[in-house]
Amino acid sequence: MGHGGNVIDELTTDHREVEELFGRIEALPPGHKDRKTYADQATIELVRHSVAEEAYLYPAVREHVPGGAALADKELEDHAGAEQIMKDLEGCAADDAEFDRLIGKLMSEIREHVADEEGNLFPRLREACPADALDQLGDKVRQAKKTAPTRPHPSSPDKPPMNKLLAPGAGMVDRVRDALSGRGKSG
């Protein structure tokens, strides 16, 4: 998290990090306790990533990319579906049969979403948006990830200005809960 570069480089690096966590989950046998730890780590990263995209990337897509409103709306739909899966996953132990079904569904949906963003949305944004604006968006996304929630909140607003107002408070509460519970920590 907080890698540097323009918004596309930042978000693409996030995608690779989440994919690495998915690979760790897939490498372990069903029921292994570390699958839950890696799933929690992936959820933390995905939620921060999604909140930052919703606050800055998708408004920029709406503004700069021809047909951007429809693209952004589709991405927001993808986020809503993934967030609900993550919320359902939160209550499952690694040895719960529902865990395997949900993590498989989450990985499939996220991989499809990433392929769509990297193959369609990012190239169109790079073409339509000035380089300095992409750099500024990268800085804003990095800042947003620092205060973003770390747990799924499916009923939270996903469009500015309300998402920008509420996310830091939810993020603070989530980080306190994570620290107290040890969520996402190995060991």
C-alpha cells in the first residue's frame, strides 16, 4: 500500500499484491487456518483499494473518459458485489465449507474485475487524462488508502461527497477493531 507513481501504477500494484494473497490461499489445503489470515489480509487491501477508487478514480473516469459514466457505474456494481461477499466471508472460519465457496467466488470476481480495469478502463483513462492529473490522482489514492476502512461496509455510500466524508471515521474504527482482535496478522 502506498507504492508511488501515477494512479494507474498505484492501483495495478495493489492488484498484484491481492493476487499474491490469492495465490497463498490457493496453495494451502482447504481448512488450513492461514487461509483465513490471508483472506483477511486480502479483504483489508481490497476494501482500502475500493474506497480509494470510488473516491478518486471513478469520478476521474466520469470526467475524462468518453462514456465514462457507464464504465464507472459498472465498476461500482462490481465493488458492491465483491463487498457483500467479503462481508459474508468475514463471519466464516477457514474450516467452514462456506469459506471455500465464498473465497472462490471472491477470487473469481476480483480477477474478472482486475482484468476489466487493466484491459479496458486504465488504457482509456491513460489516453484521455493528462499525465500530471494521473500523478495527482495517484497521490490522492495513496492518501485515501491511509484512512480508508479495512472491513467491508456494503451499505456505505460509494460516491462523492458522502463516501469521502464517512470513510475516514469508519476506517479509524476498523483499524482499532483490527488492532484489538489481531485480524489479518499471522501467528
